Amino acid sequence: MGRRYIPALGYDWLTRFYDPLVRRTIHESGFQRRLVEQSGISPKHRVLDLGCGTASLALLIRQMHPQTLVVGLDGDPRVLHIAKGKTQRIGADLALHCAMAFQLPYANGSFDRVLSSLLFHHLGAEEKRKTLSEVWRVLRPGGELHFADWGKAEDWRMRTAFLLVQFLDGFKSTPENVRGALPKLLSQAGFVNVRETERLRTIFGNLALVRARKAPANF
């Protein structure tokens, strides 16, 4: 691929601590539930959890919408091993694929919804653009992207708090997050109705929930 894969907490040895850390510090289940609720998923939808990590979001989607087809994708085989263990323990019917977000192995218009939790700050500027282009491609006309990720640092406290995330995940991949530039990148990728729906203050900085739509074919 020509790039070093950055694990969820920056280092492979920290991966096993990811679930308890986000659960106890930023209340992952709470903001992920809000993300699922705002996405308007229906039973006939095909849903992709992009950068699924340990599958927490994908499993929540299955729990809230048991008749919906859910696919999880991540580029880290180690974290997918954890995800598969979780799905097997609870007997969840969940497809998990290993691939990079900017090279999606799916046909055009494969999904009605793409959801993502804390993925984009791992990607460099060009990888963000390629990923958004790929998401736009695999969404059907009228489909929607909903994601949660670190947003604009609105004051010095939030900017200081975000330094730990940058230390772990990299300073080169996070400037667009600090500037609040992700909505602009979405518009440049062709999405419409781009909107930040919520901004949450956490001990690691501002967490933004964002929604965007691929225009219908007759738009």
C-alpha cells in the first residue's frame, strides 16, 4: 500500500485496550447510538461500518436494526480478530472484511448507508479525499454518510485535550480535524446537505457528529 497502517491507539500493543478506554473516557456507546438514530436506517437497507475496528458500532446497528444487512470493514487484521471474537461470542450475523477505506472492495451503489466512528483522523489529507470519493461511489443515489470524529477545537481547553490524540494517532493526519475542515471535504467529494448535527466536549477534545447525502439520480 505504500503507507504504514496506524492502529486504533497508534501502537499495536495498545489495541487490546481500545474498547475499555473509549467506553470509560468518551462514552462510545452513547454517541454511537446517537449516530445510528440520526442515520434513519430501515430494514431493507444495506449498511457499511467503515473502519469498524472492534465492531462496536456494527454490532449496535445490528442490535437496533436486526433485519438490516450490516458489513464491517477495517484495514487492521489484528483489530478484526478482536471484532470476530466479539461477534462469535454473541452469535451475531455480521460480515467483516479487511481492506483500506480508500480502496473499497465493493461495487458502485452497494450501500444505502455508510456509518463510521473515529476513522477519519487516522487518514492523511489525500487519503481522506480518496476515502470520501470511495464512500460516494459505493453509496446508492440518495444514500447517506453518517460519521463521528474529532472536530474543530473551539477553545484552548479542547485544543490542549486533543494533543493526546495527535500524539497517539499522528499530527500529520489530524490538521483537518482541528480546523473543522471535514464538512468542506465532503462537499468537495460531491456530497450534498452536509451538516454537523452535534458537537460533544470530551476529555480528548471536541467530537463532531456529521451527516451528508449523495444526491438522488434525478437531483
